[in-house]
Amino acid sequence: MTGAAEQNIIRFIENNQLVVKGDKLLIALSGGADSLFALWFFQKFKSKFKIELSALHVNHSLRSKESDDDELFCKSFCEKNKTEFNSVKVDVKKTASENKESIEEAARNLRYQKLDEFALKVNATKIVTGHNLNDNTETILLNLFRGTGLSGVSGIPIIRQNIIRPLLSTSKEDIIKVLKTNNIRYRIDSSNLENDYTRNYLRNEIIPLIKDKINPSVDLNLLKFSEIVRESNLVLN
């Protein structure tokens, strides 16, 4: 049985031609709700899309035992669901110090670097990240507050080179709901609950106030806004 959230994702994939027959998808698998849902979704519809799957877990070594437990959880999930599993450990703090980057920036750069490397290694045609509707809202608002141009408020790109984001029109709430309905456990990154990082503060404090006091549909409205900005930017260029 296919639920409303899954039908929405299938339409989004087809409308944006994200997947074609014969693709091998490398899922960026953190163990969190979004990435686990992405893997579960493509496992469920593997035959429909006529694709192959592989997963990569990047252990950022930021939360000692908790990070290692995330890796073991991902490995176990993939083994149970007969999906090719890969993992790699990186030293984010060391890289951030050497390159004079923030922890967030270093982690992101290392993650995409390893995804590119493993995509070649396992012959994946596309890389899948679990960015969702809420992530897009956070990105637009962060860039807007920092004083960006049109490209900054165009949101997270649906496609960037070989990277696709099939969950971009799906809310975090819908993702959690589907996982709970199907009794699928996922990991919670304890650092996401802390407001030390700018994105976390925006997610945990500012956006809930916007939804409560101004507009509960801010996520969908900003998705439409980002699409308009992208199209306008193309015309201007």
C-alpha cells in the first residue's frame, strides 16, 4: 500500500526526472529519520524505478560512542534489508582546524567529498541526500538573514550535478509519520537538540515562532518562492 507522502515523492521524482531506469543510487545514510526514510523508500520502490541501491555512512567522529553507534545501526539496517553498505570515518575537528572552517562546514565538505569518492567506487550514477521541505526553509531563511543574492534564496537545489534530493517537497512531520507507521527505528543526533549552531537555533526557536505567530504554511510557501526565484534567476542570467 502506498501512502500520500510516498505518492507525493513519486510525483516529485517523475516531474523532475530525478531517477531513470538502470540508475544505481548511493544513499547518504546518517541513520537519522530523513536518510533512513530515503533508503527505505527506494528499497520499497526499487522494482518500480528499476534501480540498484548502495548506502554510505560517513562517521564524523564528533560524538565518540554515539557516532560509532550510528555507524553500527546503519550497517545493521542495511544488512537486514540486503542493501550494499559502505562506511568511512573522518576527523572533522582536525579538518576544521587545518582549513580554518567551522565544524558544520568541515563536516559538510568531508561528507560530499566521501560521497563523490564512493559513488565512483561503487559505480553509482546518482547520490541521494535526505534534505526535506523543512531543510529548504532553514536554508532560505539563513541565507536571507545573512544578506544573500537571488541564488541564496533559491533554496536547496533539487539536482546538483549527480546529487538528487527526492524528499525536498516532503515535510519532516510526514517523514516521521511514515517511519512510525511502519515501525522503523531511527537515530537521533543529540547535537541537533542544542542551539549552539545557527541552523539549530533557527530550527528549534525561530521557525516554530514563525509558524505559530505568522504562517503555519511557511515551508510550502517558501518552497514555491524558491521555485519562482530559481526561474527568475535563469531568465536574468
